[in-house]
Amino acid sequence: MMHQEAERSEQGLRIDKWLWAARFFKTRSLAAEALTGGKVDVNGERAKPSRTVRPGDRLGIRQGPYEWTVIVRGVAKLRGPASLAQGLYEETEASRIKREATAAQLKLQRPPGFDSGGRPSKKERRRLSRFTGKGW
């Protein structure tokens, strides 16, 4: 345990590995894709997947409608449980408030396709089957 803490404290790590270990992305390739797409910045600058991240760096992460602003507190070379992953960073208060407001707003919105009028009429069904090429 003490050896792992020593690894987490001072050394740097590739940012794609760190994002994967901190559980922001499910795979390293998704993290690298987000980095090349400009969805992650380090200290206000766009980052490449090979950039080294160290404790004290400020990361801006955009994923879908959510945005995180986090400060790196530790570096872990292996992906561990979520409780350890949350110890690798500290989210800023403004980021947390903004993310929770976005989540509440999305919860109140209707899901796409919600405005369906029920079952299609006979005329609409015939149009759909002509469109899809599936005849009765």
C-alpha cells in the first residue's frame, strides 16, 4: 500500500492513462479520442494524448452535455476501484454546481421521440411500409 502511495504522489503520467484511471472514460482509446478532438484541456491549453499530467494541473473535461473542471491530486498507473479513482482529483465547486444544474435541466426535458401520437393510422402505416419497402 505504501509503495502505491509513493507512485501516486510525485511522478507524472500520460493524460490518456490518467483519464482512464480516474474513470472519466471507459477505455484509453475513448480518452485519446476525446483528447485529439479537443474535449480536454490542461491548464487552459489543448492537450495531446501523450501529454504528461502531474499533481496540481487543472483539467477541463467536456463529455456530452457535462463539463468538469478538476485539479489533479494524484497519479495512479493502474485503474482501481471508484473510491480510489475519486481520490486522484478534486472537482472545483463552480464545476460541481454547473454540472448538477445541467443534470437537473436534462432530467426535466422530455426524451427524444416523446411526442409520438400513439399508434399509426391505417394511412400512416401504409406510408411507412412503402417507405421501408416492407409490404403486407
